Amino acid sequence: MPSALDHLMAATVLFVGGHFLLSSAPLREPLVRRLGEQGFVALYSLIAIASFVWIVEAYRAAPFVVIWTPAPVFAWLPALAMPFALLFAVAGLTGPSPTLPPGGEELWEGHDPTVGIIRVTRHPFLVGVVLWSATHLLANGDAASIILFGGFLVLGLGGMWHIDKKKEAQLGAAWGPILLTTSAVPFAAILLGRTKMDWRGIGWWRPALALAVYAALAQLHPPVLGVTAWPG
């Protein structure tokens, strides 16, 4: 009988692998032709939601098997990094972006696509995923955490590369200026003088919303996962 760790591994592979496979042209294009754009989005969302729920349940049921013991100071990394991770995620989801899925280009057609958080990184949501997963991976040395956060770290880092390749193929020459004036690594394009910070484009309400989400998640952390968001 498969163990809880086996279930977690399978759910993580389905979630991470499903994102890469379903968004790849060889699989996505025939599915869109057969199901239509809305049907494909529905299938994509169904697989993502179902596998994510499976991940949460499998993680909660997984035994605590120590692989390595993190340094005590690492326990503070998630608590300190999560406000920034959530800001990247919130800003990435609430503003127009040249790295949105196919069909998102109309949101910035005729306008500068590199505004707001895109000046910091062209992959704000995935940077948030990387911050979340990397800091939690460093703070937790048990098998279940390594599977879960390691999988999401692969999704975040691999997703940036995958999206860049897809956008290069879709947009051709139009992708060049975006690539030159933005960076995947946060603040790299700004530090290299290829763009300037756009505080107005980020606005005040996105940081406020990120802090509100952070407070809500901190409250939900103990009842859902059994541990506090802040080290004791």
C-alpha cells in the first residue's frame, strides 16, 4: 500500500509536471483545438486544483521523517521572507504583465508592458513562489517538506525559463525589448541601469493587500498545518 510520502510525491509530480506538460506547445495546441480555449483552461484548472488539494492532504498526513536538521536561525527565514513573497505574488496577479499566459497580451497592447513590479522582475508571481519554497525548504529538513517545497522550487525556477522560451516563440522580435529592459532575477535590470523603479505602478494598495494576506495566512498556519508561522 502506498505510504503518505508516496502520495505526496505523486501529487507533487502531478501538480508540477502538469503545469509544464499542459503549457507546452506539443500538448497544449492539440488540446485547445479539441476542447477550445475555455475548455482547455477548465481542464488545466481542474488538474491544478485537484492535485493541489491532494498535496495539502498528503502533506498533512505524511509522517515526520528527519533527513537533515536545519540551523535554528533558518526557522526565521519563512516568516521574514513571506511578506515580500506575497507582495511579488499579489503584484504579479493584479497587474498587466508581458509574461501572462497566452491571450494576456491584449492587456498591454499599445502600452508599456514593463510597468510596476515588472521593472523589478518580469516573473513576479514565480519569484514569490521561489521565495516561499526556498525559505521553507531551508527551514524544514523532513522528507515531506523536502518533497513539497523542492517540487515548488522546481516549478518556480523552471517556470521562468519555460515562460521566457514560450514568449520568445510567440512574440518573436517584440520579445527582445522586453527581455532587454527586464530581468528574471529581482532588481537586476534596475541595478544594471536597463530600467528604473516604478513605485507609482506598484501603488500602495498592493503592499497593503500583501500584508493582509500575510496576516490571514499566519492565523491559518496553526490550525491547517499544526505549526505557527513565527518561531517560538
